[in-house]
Amino acid sequence: MSLTAHQRRLKIARQVQDQGSVRLAELMRAFKVTDTSIRRDLEILESQGRLRRIHGGAVATARSQAPQSFQTKAREHPDEKSRIGAAAAALVQTGESILLDSGTTVLEVALHLSKQLNGPTPLTVVTNSLPVINELQTWSSLHLNLLGGILLPEFQATVGPQTIANLRRIQVGRAFIGCDGLTLSHGLTTPHMLIAEVGRVMAEVGTEVIAVADGSKLGRVGFTPIVPLNAVHKLVTDSSAPPQLIAEIRATGIEVIVV
């Protein structure tokens, strides 16, 4: 099915954000449209501040490469994230200790944790996410731990040396980690180095690493790596993920749950 002009421009804007630049000829081949159509797309995107046109293509602007706010990202692919969160939360058992990072899909894991876990053998949750804390603080029987550190307002998360030091003092079972990109060669990636650092250490102290990512993240590469793919034990994603990439990930021995 062919894309509308609006859908095409959204894809171009995302490609510029991910790669830093695009070439006119490459876009013509990828979208199978004329140079006139692509030039018009680039003009419109430039007027919106999402890129800057150059000879033969376009490059990212500071605005287009800036990390999206937590609220903005939370509004993307809400149905897929909800299904992923429910499937990932179903893996959690009574009395476990788990790590939840600051991603919007990981927040859905927290939202779907069964109230049956709120029993005599309490669940232990460790997180650097303020939204996760806000969602779980009403549970009557729960060991809820917020990692101290420097607050990144756009991510609603704590980061930095104190956060890392606190993480290194603990040992937990499952670590649920989100990402902005996931590929075979680059592993899990994200736009912010301090967010990546926290995710990396969470993967180190967790005995099982569960990546949660909607299908739009698979095949993309973010600015900085979190962990290589061989650090991941399970991936929970949705049916929009590229089937070939899913097959390749499974071939590495990673369990992939598609919802």
C-alpha cells in the first residue's frame, strides 16, 4: 500500500532524526516518487523546523535531534505499548525483585502488574522513573525503591553517579529495559548518554534482561548504545515489527514474544 504524502514526510523526518542526514536520490528510490515530490516534502519539513535543506538532500537541525519529552513519546503507539506492557508484566512472579527503567513502554509494564502480586509476599520494584513511582505508590504491600540521582525533566528520570552507585549495591531478578532503537549490530540504543548508562548498569545487575520495544523501534539505531543484543534474554514487541528481523533475533537464541 502506497504512503500518503503526510506519512512519507513523517518517515523522512524520522530518518533525518535517526541518521543525521538524508540524500535526495536515496529518498526517491526508497519511496518511489519523483524528485519534485521529495523536494516539496523537504521544503515543508524545513518550514516546520524538522530539518535543513542542503544541496542534494537535507541534514538534521538541533531541534530535530533533541530528545522528545516523556509525554510526547508516551503518546506514540499507545495500543502497541499497552499490549507489550501486559505481556511483559505477566512474566513477573509474586515475591520477585525487578528493575524498571524510565522508558514509556516500561511504564506500561508497571501499569499492567497484576494486583495479585500485591500480597503477603511483597514484590520489590527498583526504578529511576518518577512516573513508575507515581503509578505504584498506592500499592499497600510493595517494596518500592526510587534510585536517587540527578533529575532529567524531559525523561522524568534520575541519572548520574548516585543512581549508578545505588544500582551497583543491589542484585535483582528481572530488569525491564526500553530503547529508542534495536538492531542486530548495534543492540539497544537511546538518544541520551546518561539514560543509556543507567540502562547498561541495570542490565549488569539483573539476572534476566527483558527488552520491551514497539515495532517502530526495531531496525532503528539511536544516538548511543545501551547494551549489545547478546545481553538481552527476552524481547517483547508487537506484530508491526519486521518479521525478518524478528527471525534473525530469534536465531541468536533470544526469546521473542510478539503481541
